[in-house]
Amino acid sequence: MTQSVYVIGVGMTRFGKHLDRTLKSLVAEAVGEALADAGLSGAQLQAAYFGTAATAVTVGQVMVPGQAALRAMGISRIPVVNVENACASAATAFQQAFQMIALGGYDVVLAVGAEKLFCADREKTFAVFDGAVDFEDFEGVSTDLQRRIAAAGVATDGGAGRERSLFMDIYAAMALEHMRRHGSTQRDFAEVAAKTSFHGSLNPKAQFQQVLSVEDVLAARPITWPLTLPMCSPIGDGAAAAILASQSFVRRAGCAAPVRVRASVLRSGWNYGPEEAAVAEEVAREAYSSAGIDVVDIDVVELHDASAPAELICYEQLGLCPRGEGARFAREGHGRLGGRTPVNPSGGLLRKGHPVGATGLAQIHELTLQLRGAGGARQVEGARIAVAENGGGYLGHDAAAMVISVLES
């Protein structure tokens, strides 16, 4: 028998280039904000799950990043579990905290995600992303991507060289395959990026806040066709945190505006055929079933838009529209604020930023605000059911790790 779990506090730094700040200072800001939001002290926490993906490479802090960061702000003695799961690190930390409370292991737990990707040596940053695939077969991964891109008649050397990163080639290949199979266009991807830029302009914690038109996106610097720079998520520094608690703790502590976690599902990717359901599609079905909802119940979504095509494809995988109709969903404005199912009101990874180890909890931060009616200028009217989708790494032709969570006001 499981017990109900609630988010009772959230906190987040602004994402961006923070060369003058340490990882510890970013963690202290996000966790301090979450504790204040929950009306708790650090001494009341029973455990912590700390997500980070690049810290060992870019900062040099190996093995005990969570203990080091949390002890610096006076949180010690409790179990601290360090979680590394590529871009899904923070979402995995959240899922593990949820699971431990649901199963009765704890009553109040901290989930943190933090990252510093900007550093003096840019090669360290790129090494992080190169390591998020099967590194022992890196040459095979690269060759496969070049083959998939070349199959669409696109040269891989026409982009931005080393600045492009392996993962933008991955997303370009996905985009080209969707274009070939379903008729989506570069302009459709630009529609997504322009929509998301408007949402990001309304978020004071977003890395980029300039509104872009579709024409701005199309005219921007090319990366790997069909991607231009605004269609690709930037690197960044930042931290985000959430405090989760059992229903009994919420009642005892009199927590204000708790948001219920109806489901949080973590799965590793698998090999599947071209006509079979993708990883996100299968995990979404499981999360919806566990939460007892149908896709028509969803009011707002934060999803892993590491590229604009990834968002468009994920519309289909989450069931927001039928397979092959993601471009139509974008063209008709259904994912925009005021649309049928607003997607990434925070500005998503494209504009809010993508410090990989913090991204999943930044999604929870945004959805908690939305379900409390505290989204400000980007508030989704009447939001009651929210979904977060966060994928990490790349094996085969899909995510290596996937977390999908369902929250309810």
C-alpha cells in the first residue's frame, strides 16, 4: 500500500552563464528558496536526492557532490543519494524521492538538481555531451548519425563545426526523419521555437527573454540543417529544488498550497522497431494509467525540448495529437499560452536554458507554480493537471533514460 505524495516547496535560480558563482552557491539559492516556500528548516529533512550530470567533468567534484553542496549550507547527517542520469538526472532525483515517500520510507525529502556547464575549457563541456551516448562505440554512433543525415541529402560539414555538438546532429537526424515520414518542414520547427521564445520572455528566471519571430528563427545561424541556433537548447548554469512530503506530514505541518504528485515513472530505453511506440510514448501511457488520467485531462506540459523538432515530435509521443500531426499542432497554436494544451510556458530548454542536471526539477518548479495559479504573466488559466517529460542520454535511436511525472492541484 502506498501513501499520497505532495510537492510542498520549490526553488530555482535563474539559468544562465554564472562564471562568477560556484555550484554550492547555486544549490544554496535554490534549496533555500524551496525551504522558505515550504516553511521548513533544513533540520526537518529526512533525506536528499541530488541530481547532477556534468559536475565531475566541469567542476571536478567527483563522488560526493550532493554531500559537499548541502553540507556547505548546513544540511548534513541525513542520507544523501547522488543521482547521475544524463539530462534526466534531476527528474530521476525527483522520482526517487517520490517513490521513497510513496512506499513509506520517509515523510519529507529534498530533491535537487544542479549544474555548471560554463567553464574556461569549452572542451570539457563538449566532453560531457559526448559521454551521454555509448562511448565505447562512439565512432559507430557518429557514423550512424552521418548516414541518417546523408540519407536526406544533407552534408554534415555545413554547420557550425565543434560548436554544433553531437546531440544537435542527433536532433537533426530525428527532424529529417520526421520531415520525410510526416511532411513537417523547417518552418514548422521555427514555429515551435518562436512560440517558446514568447513564453520565455514572460519568465524572469529564463536564460533568454527576447521574443523571436518565425523569420528570426529561420534567418539565424545554421547548426545542422534543418536546425538553426534558436532551435537548439543552450548550455547553462543553475539549480532547482523541490521538497516532497507525505500526506500525513502535510496535514501535521499545515503546508500551504501542496501540489499532489499523482505519478512519477522512470524507465530506461529499449530497442524497438520503426512502427512501434517510442520510449516517451510507452512511459507516458504508464504514467497516465498510474495517475488515473487520460490525455484529454492534461492542462499544461513541460517537456524536454532540447531542440525544437524534439518538442514537435514529443507532442505526438505524449498523445497531445495523433502520430504525424505534430506540425499541425504547432501551426494551429495549440501549444501556445491560450491554446488547447500549452507546452513549456516556462520557455522550455530552448529559452529557460538547459543546465542538464537541473532541468527536470526546473520543470517541476514551473508546473508547481502553474498548479498553484502563481504563473504570473504566463499562467495557464484553470490549470489542474500537469505533465513533465524529461529524457536523458541517447542509446540506439532514443533516450537512454526517461521520466514522466503527473502533478495535480
